[in-house]
Amino acid sequence: MYDAIIVGAGPAGTCAALYGHRLGLKTLLLDKSQFPRDKTCGDAFSGKSVKIMDDLGLIEGVNELDGSIIKRIIFANPRHSECELLLDKSLNKEHISHGYVIQRMVFDNFMFEQAKNVSDYEEGFTVSDLIFKDKAVIGVKGKSLDGIEKEYIGSLVFGADGPNSIVSKKTGLYEMDMKHTAVGIRCYYDNVKNLTDQIELHYVEETNPGYFWIFPAGKNRANVGVGLLKSIVKQENRRLNDIMINVINSDNFRHRFRDAVALEKPTGWNLPFGSIRRENHGDGFLLLGDAAGLVDPFTGEGIGNAMESGRIAARIASKAKEKHNFKKEYLRYYDEELWKYLGGELSVSTRLLKLARSKFLLNFVIDRAARNEKVRNIMSSMLADEIPKTELSNPLFYLKILFS
């Protein structure tokens, strides 16, 4: 009998196990894959992710992983003007001043190894169904790697199993809404020129209203990709692979990819945006990370929010255990705490996504920031969560940029 059965051993699931251990929970961590395994992603870890790693005492171990430490963010507008933000140049010198790009095969394996020290686990276990009692979830059933059918019983089941979550589907909460889902495509390259300590987001003509990214990923390797709303891809019948190749071969990027070698065929994945508030809990279960639709609509970053959902889910599970109450009515506190922490930011990012469709606004803000250090420092402080992101949806913010 477990306090929490965690389906999915990505960042959300492993954080839930690690924080659950800190709170005295007995957990079981299940994943259909064997580690290390790849996960298609941009591989970028924001300051929010770094803060959680620091809180869990994992920074020293993360620093030893194969990857890149990020100290700069470059935004480029449709006119190809570039604004460089230095993460250690915000208004407050006390914040975490770097991020990471680490391949998910490497990072997720590291997190899984940490979680294995504090949680029961089984990799290669495919959950096929949930176990119900009086309409409440009380466990999972599935097959182990050797084909043996098993059942596990627990007070709570955490669905941390991605956008196609079996927990979400079996509880009737799964819905693919193309207006609130993006699709991304990723390809690793060797020998892309000018890779240092920066991640680059290029809002070029070919990707509007999405963007083209180049992220250094360690050992002369780059994570390169394109992201667009799924509804736009379907409506305009666009192929992300064609878009990415067109951008790479364009005048602005051809020289950087002249000697580059693709290390794989491009792979795609869905990003369920937090632009709507999806139902994320019920009798005996919680949904975490991508299964709960928590990807930032503006940046496409989902790892930090997934890790936060794991932290919050563990805390609510601990409280539910104390009360011996695993009903939907009590578990609403998970939804309330999650959206109290992330809701304002996700709401603003949703509005920023709409604003990003304006080439005029993108050109204006990035051009202005490129010329003005004060504006760049303001934007750096926002990225460090020192200035509320809600400022970005305030027209006065753009007046501040205009007259800075």
C-alpha cells in the first residue's frame, strides 16, 4: 500500500518522489521505458528549474552532467535585430544567474537515479488501466518488462506521464485541444558555428507566429528546432521539417550550418499549453506536468512548471494523508495551489503569445532593447522573476521601454 503511485519518471514524477520522501511519503515510481531513454524536448532548464534543483541539493551533481551552462538569452525579431540578455545583469544580484541545456536522456536519467534512492520503482512497466473502487482511483494495473501482469494499490495515483497520459485518459479528462497545443520539432546537430553560453530564440518570418531556436547542448552539439501552434500547422498545412530546413538554408543562418551535421532524423512532440485551466484532479488522483497542460504558452518551456507541480503534488498528498481524505473535494487544494503559483504567469504568457503575432511589436520591443541597456536589465529581471511578468501585459511597460 503506497501513499502515492507515480506514473511517469520524468521531471514531474521524480520531483514528486523526492519531495514525497522529504515529507515522509511511501512512493512507487513507474515508467514504461528503461533508463536512460530519450525524450523529445528543447532541453532548456530555466531559473525556476534551477531553483528546484538547488532546493533538492542537486546542483553539484547537475554541474557534472554533459550539457551547457547558459548565461545569455538572445531574442531576434523578424528584421533579424538581436537583443542579448545577460542573466547575471538583472536589477538584483542575489538571483540564480544561469540556466542549463542538458539532453533529457542525460538529465532524466540523473533525476531517476536520485529518486531510486528514496522510492520504490519499476522501469519497463506499462500501465494499461487504473483500478477503481466506488468510482475512486485506488491503484494501477499493467505489465512489467517480462510480460507479467501486476497491480499496485495506493492512496493516490499521480499522472506524470506526459501529454498522452494514460491516467488522464482513463479518468476521462484527456482532451487534445489544438487551439491550446503547440507542436515542436527537434534535431541535434554537430558543428553549428558560434555556440557559446547562449540560447537563441529567433522570431523569423518563416515561423511566425512561432520561433526557431538554437540551443547549445554540450560537446559542440546543438539542439535545433521550430515550434508552432498545432491549429496553425493544420490550418495552413505546414510541415515543421520543411520550415526548419528553409530557415537553416536562409541567408541569415546558412553560414552557421555550413559544416553542421544532423545527428538524427527530426522528431516532433506536442506541447499542451497552460493557456486554459484544465481539470487536473479527481477522487484518488492528481495530474502533473504535461499531463496537466502546464507548458508556458510564450516560451514553450515546460520542465520548470512540471517540477513545480511535482513539489506541490507531494505537499498536498502529505496533507491528504494526514486528513485521510483523498476525495476530489479535498484534492482541489492541489489545483488551487498550483494555479496560485503558476496561474498569473501562464495567463500573461497567453496574452504575450497573441502579442507575438504582431511583427510590429516584436520589431519594436527587440529593437529598443538591443539599443538600451536599461531596458535589457528590466527584461533580465523579469526573466529572473524579480519583476512580475504581469508588467509585460501592461501598456505602461512599453511606454517605459519607449522613453528609457
